[in-house]
Amino acid sequence: MPELTPYQHRGTCNAGLSEIGPTGFIYRPDGLGFWTLNLTVSGRGYFDLPALSVEPGHCILIPPQLRNQYGTHQSQSDHWHHYWSTFPSHPLIADLLHWPQTQDQHGVMVLPSGPIRQHCMQSFDTLVERAKEAWPMRDEL
């Protein structure tokens, strides 16, 4: 395994589509100062929970300040493409951040294929486009 270099993300509300190759990974020993929502689009990835493998339709919710490391699941895929969004805690969304299925403090949800998954991916497309706008609009995501 390559040497782990901590990655620090800047900003608060943000979104993007990461296209990670066969050896790509992210390492955050101190986590981030806000929530991260991750939706796998294609390929397979992993989270270093006790080896949580993700594939298309898997959503992972990572709480603030929670150590995380994730990347392409090399033994199962040559890539991992996933949408991500970061956002701060807010009282209006507090109930939405308590997912019934968790693994090591990460929320875990599998979206069924079909209209629900397509709607979520279209919503992420919109988030990614809005994230490219100038501040302060970006924080209104």
C-alpha cells in the first residue's frame, strides 16, 4: 500500500463526481468538519470500516470528524466513480442524518435500481452543477 497522505477538503457545501482509477484512495485521519454523502455510480469501492465494499447504488453517510479512508476496491474493479456532497450540520436536517442502518458510525443505504436510483443520480447532477456557482449561492445547496 502506498504511503498515506492526509487529504484536507476546503469549503463547506460542495459536491462533485470523483472518477478514481485502480490505485486511487482518500485518507483523512481526522475526518472533515462537516458531513459527507457518497453515492457509488460505477465500479466498486471500499471504506475502511471493517471492509465495507460498495457498488452502484450504495450510499454512505460519513459524520464530521470521523476518520475515514476509502478508494477503489482493487480486487473487484479497475475504477470507482462516485458522487459526493459535503455539508454542515443544521437543526433543520438533523433527523435526516440518523440513518437506521449503520456500520462503524457511517450511515449505509442501498438504493434499488430503477426510478429511485435514477432520481437520486439526477439530484446529484444538479448538486454538482450548483456547486460550480459563485458564493454565496453554493452554500444554499
